[in-house]
Amino acid sequence: MNKAILVGNLTRDPEMRTTPNGVSVTSFTVAVNRRYKSQDGQQQTDFINCVAWRGTAEFIAKYFTKGSKIGVAGTIQTRTYDDQNGNKRYVTEVVCDEAESAGSKAQNTGTNKQEATPDGLEEYKPLDDSELPF
């Protein structure tokens, strides 16, 4: 089984490109805090490279910016390529199938952007947390 679930903050604005065949692809990095701190009390953070395709790519590029709290689910993928100097490079990244905002209501209302679903980028009204019974 190959499943990765991450919740963290974007380290920079997502970069969306389009393949020659017209397929959207977005790359971004998520900073994920570890559960423990180092011996000197410093928070440990991993920086995970991620990529999303098609509707999920468009959703992330449209609704997330540097610092946004994001939750993603996908698979871990490794690949290799030769750089300009002929050196073999190895890449490990999470290919995201799902993404959603993981920020608080206060963080989400600080922007003028609407929430959206990754499939059709349809707008919806966020649920008012004050109406929940728990």
C-alpha cells in the first residue's frame, strides 16, 4: 500500500504549468512539523515536495498561496532524470489526488478567495462552526 497524508503550510506559492497536451500540473512544497522537538527544544520540520495534476492542480493553484495551511492525500513516487550536466538526479515527491484547506476559519476569512471542490472548481459556502453541537 502506498498512501501519504500530509497537513502543513505551503512554503511558497504553488507553480502551475500546462503540458504540451494541455494537462495542468502544479508543484509545491509543504512544510510539515514533526510530533517531537529536538534535544534543544527546536521544532523539527520536514519539507515535502508535492505535485498535483488536472483538476486538483487547478484547485491548488487557484485557492492556495504561500503560508496557506493545506491537507493533501496521495502517493509517494520516485523518479530519476539527467540534469543539464549529465548528472543523474533522484526525486521523491507526493503525487496528490486530494487537497483541502486545513486552516482555521479566521485564516480562511482573511482572504477574498472562495472555497472550492477540486473536481469542478464549484464554489460553496463554508459551514459556520458556531452552529455545530460539539
